[in-house]
Amino acid sequence: MTVHKDEPGSGEHDPAGGYVPSPRRLERERYRRARARRATAIGALSTLVTAAVLYVVVVSAPGWPRTKETFFDRKFASEAFPKVLEGLWLNVRLLLICGAAVLVLGMLIAVARTLRGPVFFPLRFLAAAYTDFFRGLPLIINLMIVVFGVPALRLQGVTVDPVLLGGTALTLTYSAYVAEVFRAGIESVHPSQRAAARSLGLSNRQALRYVVLPQAVRRQVPPLLNDLVSLQKDTGLVSIGGAVDAVRAADIIVGRSLNYTPYIVAGLVFVALTIPMTRFTDWVTARMDRRQAQGGAI
């Protein structure tokens, strides 16, 4: 097919063999850059106007002086920040340990729910009952039951550490959600993939391990990352058992000073920790969408 110089993507080659874009292509690229700059300028201007309006509305409110003193006191913010950061290390450790445990337990539950054959019915029933129960039970109630109920039993050899018990409650709840994410990924793999693996001589276990699960996990990365973001925020709930994390560190200062600025500091610290994870999730989702779009076009 003949390609004309004035068509999109066409160009010329110089004597040295280099590519020279056509004038029309250069003009279109300049137009796109101009539109991008214009859109950026409009977005920045509208953001500044909105922020200015909100600032004027908040500052001009009758109760703003008292609110500023109670929630935005610089003195208490300076006092709370290092202690909140020290407590945040506990939240980070809970996220890493509980996140790994949630992924493993969620995968096992998902696999149990997708096992075939009547002999596996008890496993499927127990896995379904587990996910239904812990997805329906509010996390805060689960934490109270585990953190306060387990020590009340006075079982020999069972820990009463609120950090371990709180982490256990988080793992139980989030494993139910992650199990459903994994199960959706497993069921999204077309049955022909498993049949092709079996025709090549792989056993059911090998087909699941080498063919089905890799595709299922790859497809469910964005929702899994979203669950981990939620887990990171909910690690602050372990403070109800007395564990000194970022939230509890702020609560101690609030109880002594009757000023709520430490809560604002703790909230901002959690937001600062969550935003990179959220942006990473968005990047992974966009990347997978681009790959799927390219695959669909082939």
C-alpha cells in the first residue's frame, strides 16, 4: 500500500537513513501539545479558585476561631507528630505481616471453594461459610470479640497480646474478602485453559498451579491492592485493645490535653502513607487496561 507524505504517521527519510516527520505530523503534534498545556492551565486555575472559595467559606464561619484552636493547634501538632510516627511503625508492621497472611489464607480458601467433585463438598461448604460469616461481621465487632473474648477464656498457651490478637482479627476478616477476589479470578479463567492443560498430561493440581492460578492472580492485582490499602487504614483499629499505634498515641495526648489536633496529625500521617499505595494501584490498573486494549486489537 502506498503511503502519502501528508497522511498521519507518514514521513520522509534523509540521505543518512534517519526518519524525518512530515509537516502535517509536526503540526498535529504541536496542536496536541497546545491542547495539553491549555487543559493543564484550566485545571490549575479551577483548582485554585475552588480552594480559595473553600478557604473563604471555612475561615469566615462563626465557629472557625474555636475550631482552629481545638483541631489545628501548632503546639499540640508538634508534640504529637513524633509520637504518632513512632506508633505508625506498629501499623506498618501489622500491614506487612497481616497482608502476607491474608494473601496466603485467602488463596487457600479460594482454592477450597473452587475444588470440584462431591468428595470436596465439606471443604467447599466450610470455605463458603467462612467467607459469608466474616464478610458479614463488622470488623470492629470482630476485633472486640477476638481482643477481649480470647483473654477472657484463659486458655493455656494462648497469647493475650492485643497486637497479636488484633492482627488475627484483621487477618480473619480480610482473608474472607481476598478469598472472594481470588475466587473471581479463578472462575474468570476460561475452562478451555484447564482442559488444554489436562490434554497435555498435567494433573488437576498441576493445571491449577501452573495454568489457572497465574492467570487468576495477574487479573486480580488491582482489587487485591485495593484491599491492602483498606487493610493499611484499618490497622489503626487495633488501638481499641490498648496497643500503642499511631491512633492510640494520638488518643493519649488528646486525653491529657483535651485538644483534638493529634487526631488530625494521625489522620494526615495515614493519608500520606495511603496515597502512594493508591497511586500505585491506579498505575497498575491503567497498565493492565492498556495491555488488554492492545490484546483486544490484535
